[in-house]
Amino acid sequence: MDIAKRKKELVKEFAPNIIHFGALSKFWIGLLLALILTGIAAFIIQVVKGHEVTGMRDNVVWGIYIINFIFFVCLSYSGAFISGILHFLKTPLKNSVMRIVEIITVLSLIIGPIFILLCIGRLDRLHYLFIYPRIQSPITWDIIAILTDLVGCFIYLYMTFIPDFAILRDNGQDQPIWRQKLYRFLAMNYQDTPEQRQRLNKLIRTMSVMIIVLAIVAYSVLAWIFSLTLQPGWNSTIFAPYFIVAGLYSGVGVIIIAMFLVRKYRKLDHYIRKIHFNVAGLVLLIISLLYGYFTFSEYFSRWFSHKVHDINLLNTLFSRYFWEFIFANYIGVLVPFFIIFFKRFRTIKLITFSSVVAILGLWMNRYLIVVPTLETPYIPIQDTRAEFINYSATWIEWALSLGGIATFVLFFMLIVKLVPVVPMSGIIDNERENNNHKSANKIR
Amino acid sequence: MKLLLKKHLVFLLVLSGLLITSSIKGQEEADMSQYRVRFGFTVTKQPDNSRVFKAEFYASNRKNRRERTPIYEAEIQFLNILEDQEIALGTAKTNKEGIAEVTLPGNYKYLKDAEGFMNFRAYFVGTDALDEESEDLRIRDLQFQLDLVEVDSVQTITVSAYTKDSLGIDIPVSDAYVVLSVEGMLSRMVIEEDLVDAGELQVEFPKGLPGDKDGNITVFALIEDDDTFGNVVAKQTIDWGTPQAQRIPVENMLWSEVAPFWMYVVLTILLVGVWANYAYTIVNLLKIKKDGKKMAMESDD
């Protein structure tokens, strides 16, 4: 196999996807920028007027910002977890989804923490968290975990990009000068020699183990922010594993949706095939069972113990939040399960649809973990205004949430304009391995 | 391409429609017909003889009376009235709790009628959305005193209440209901409630109440919502409480300033392990870069 020639072919194949911006891409970029600008305007209003413009008040001090924070951070941890696991699997199938997973991991870890900053009423005191950290506080643990994980994920993502940067550097003579310079800088003189390849693979494998461990630690720390308090609905011993399973559920769901969109709009049908959706769908099916089991176990033990405050919370969930509860914990689990369980429904579109349902259900599940608990505190709320007791998100919060999602999508689009969404180095590695096998068989 | 763009636009319209609907539902404005406007007015004579004129303006839900929505930024005028004379005592706007307050010093001279009563009014002029509101109070000035003395070695709280007639002679008050309490961390703790008889009320101070580190404790005597006197407060501080020993700070606890030792150990091991791996990775990446540079130079040669 002539590797240099093959690299050239791959660059030629992926170049249109990287360099050209079609009308559709421009339309979406414009729309996403509009959403981001609306979010920035909402942020300025929030900074100037304070949290008064949000639905958060004395009792319900957390709203959809923290839910978005948990959603994105869990998405990142699950991406890191899945990516780490994929590196140890010896299947050529993994190559087509690896980069999608890695990009989702890093982007969500950048977007997620921004939402926690929006929860802070006095942003001018943010630096106090670093000047006066309290080692006993789960919030401090979370800050350390997120920062450490972010650095780790960046290094990991960069290392997986290096071989492709090198291919683009060596074969991108037709590209604009700035791109050539950028690839030269980012490729770090990588020449794809056996020694360099071996060293890089060893580093990536070590880092894979590291980020799996880090993801588990960071997931647990995030869950402990809630479960180490005595609040009804939060004080639970299974919250850490529950968060891990829930995070993986949303992670697999987002990966399936990203695969669907990339396949459709990048015309990569021959790289991202039905088998990828089937495998990812089956993983989603298994996780939906685990997630459903944890959810049932969590609520059943609360109901059975019949502690006054837990029962008050359950009453709130089954009255004011009845339909939300049904959607989060029944539809969000059972619809994906039944779609993927029956082979005849296992089409690409239906698997993607089940992922959308799973993600929306999971987001709602987080809403039900945060808001109803804060609305039913230990000390009864008396003689106060309705909006102090019951939370309702304002347009500012929705605008900032949509702005966050738009930033995530926009960055994803821009990163896949920098490197191919399917790693070219992975394709070459697979082909090289196949050739080695064939040669070995011939010799035999 | 056009068809694709149209499809995207339809999708966006549906999505924004859903979002706007949910947002409107969440921020639905309250239907005013479900609310009843309430306007309350109290006058409180403070321990330093100053008077606090307080109006409370809010709307209460007809179905759920616990639900109160304050009316804020409403301008309330406080007046002292005697027949045709209306003396403006002050004006205040209601705050976000729906409360407007004006405080006048103890030496302020109020207009009194022939029976020695002072007539006060809180008045809201009204707006397009809200009707005019007013509330009157007719109260007498009460000389209310709290004494804390030991009577035959018994720590005794003595409350005296009297009014003055036009000649300045003290007239003892009877049947005014007094609540005695001590100041606590979160609120006042009631220790006795009784009627004043012939201008006096004597109560034994309970033993064992916690004071500050020197045993100081603040005692309050309060007449509240009295038809004749309104609200009157008197207070005294005395060292009759049990001194609270200073707490010795604990160390290496979850709630102490310094965390448990094992936390530092675990955190250090975790962080050093992870960051050392990052450093190792970066060093190796730089080696890859160096090797690549060397190779590139060799191939150039």
C-alpha cells in the first residue's frame, strides 16, 4: 500500500467538507450567531439588573442554569468515558465516531461551567472561590475536578488530532496559506514514523485510562454537590452511580444525534453506516434499562420509607409536576427502550428519534431533581409571594440556555471545518493493519 | 437546496413556537380579579419614644390567602389629623415587600383632641389601576416603662403603664395586654403574657436563660394592636442570663477552618498523580516535536 498516495486521496476526499461553506452552513452559522448574540444581550441584562430578571429567588436558588450545567458536564464526562473505552476496542467501526465523541467531550466541558457562573449572583466575588477555597466543600472539589478534566481532555483531543494535522500539512498545498501555517504549527513536526507513532499511541492510551478515571471521579463529585446535602430528594447514597448512568445515557444520545447530522449533511454514509447506529442504539438500550432501574430504585425507596419530607416531595412531583414526571421517567426511558428493542423499528431515523426523546427526558429528570426539591424545603415557607415559592424560568434564562446550545453547535461546526470529522489517520491505520494481516497470511 | 432551507425554516418556526408558548405559560400574569387589595396601618412607639408609622399594601389571593403579592412603589402619605387640620408627618414609597415606613423622633409634638387622643391617617391617593386607600388610627400616648430590679433577691421584671391627663397627672392604665420576651438568635422568645393591673405588672424573671458571654440578655415588653394605644415597645438589657462560655475552636473537622487531614492527603495524591501524567505527556509531545524537527532537517540535507 502506498501510504503517501492514500493520504493524498483522503485529503482530496475530505477537502470539500473542510474548506467550503455551503449556503446551508452559512444559514446555520448566521442563525447560531443570532442566538448567541441574544444570549449575550440577556447576560448583560442579568449582570446589570441582577438575578431579579431570572426566575431564581430566595427559596428556589437554582433553576435551568444548573440543569444545563449538569447536562453539559455529564455529557462531557460520558464523552470522555466512551472515548476512553473506544480506544481499547479493537474494531475498525470505532474510527468513524471517535472524533465526534472527542469533540463533544471538550466542547461540552467548555460550555457547561459557563452555566454555573450564571448561577452566581455576585460574579465580582468569583475569585474568592480560588483565594479562600474550603477543601471540605464539594463545590471546591467540583472546581478542581472540572479544571483538571478540562486540561486533560484538551491534551487528549489535541493528541488525537496530531496525525491528521500532519496529513493535512503534507497534502494541503491547495489550501489557503493561513490553513497551511496553522496545520504546520499544530502538527508539531509529526512525521508519522513508527517511533513517533508508537510514542503517540502509548501516550493516547495512557491518557485514555486517565480520562476514564477522571470522568468517574468528576461525575461522582458533581453528584455529591447534591447528595451530600440533607435536602429531601438529594440526600441519596446512589446518586453518584445514578449520575454516571444518566450521564452515559445522555452522552450516547447526543453522539447518535451528532452521527445522524454529520452523516446527513457531510454525506459520509459510507463511513458512518447503519451498523454504527445499531451498535450505539443497543448501548442506549442497555443504559436505558440501567437508568430506569436506578430511577425506580431512587423513588421507590423514598416512597417506601415514608419520611415526611420525602413524601411532601413525592406529592409535589405527582401533582404540580405530574406530566413532567411522566415524561422524564416513563416516556424518556420506555420510548427509547421499545423502539430499539424491536428489530423492525431499528432504523437510523427511529434510533435518532429515540435519542432525542432520551435526551429531553433526561433534561427534564434533572429539572425534577433540582426545582421541586427547592420548592419543598424542610422549613415551611409562609406568607411569601407566589414567585418566591414556585420557580418559572424567564426569557433571560431561556435565551442564555439557547445561546449555550448554539455556541456548542457552532463550535462543533467550526472544529469539523478544521479537521475531518472522520480521522484520516485512523482510516490509514486500519488499512495498514489489514495489509499486514494479508501479508502475514500470504507468508503462511 | 431551496427545499432544504425551507425545511430548516419550518423546523425552526415550530421550535421557536414551542419555546415561546412555554415561556409565556411560565410567566403568565396574574388575573387581578382573583386578588383582593389590602391596606394595613400601624403606629409603634419605640423604646426611645420615637414613633414608626408603617403602612402595608398588598394583594391577597381570594382562593389562597397565604399567597400575598406586595404592591410596591406606591406613595403613602402619613397625616396627623385634628378636626379640619391635617399635618403631614411624612411620605414614603412602599418597598418590594409592600411596606412604607416613616419614623418621627420622640420629641415630636402631635395634635391631640380634647380627650387626649391622637388621630393618624395613612393615605394612598390611587392610580389608574388601583383605587384610593386610607386607614385611620386613634390612639393615646402611653408612658410605658420596663424596670429590671431584684426584689427580695428575686429577679423581677416590672412594667408600668400610665397616661397623662391635661394637667400632666399620671393615670394608671388597666387591662392592657403585655407580652414579655427575651431576644434570641432568630426571634424573640416569649416568657410571660399578662394584663397590666392598676398601671403595673410584675413578673419573676425565669432562671437559666442563655445570655451572651457576659450573661447580658435583652428583655422586651410589648403592647400590640391595642385599640387605645396601638403598638408600644419597651426594652432593657441586663446581665441576668447565663453566660455562654466561649466555644473552643475545633480542628480537622468537616465544619472547622482546617479540613480533616486525610482530605489533604487524598486530594494531594489524586492531583499530583493526574498532573504528573499531564506533565509526562507534554514532555513526550515535545520529544515527538524535537525528533520530527531532526528528521525534517536530515531529509532537507
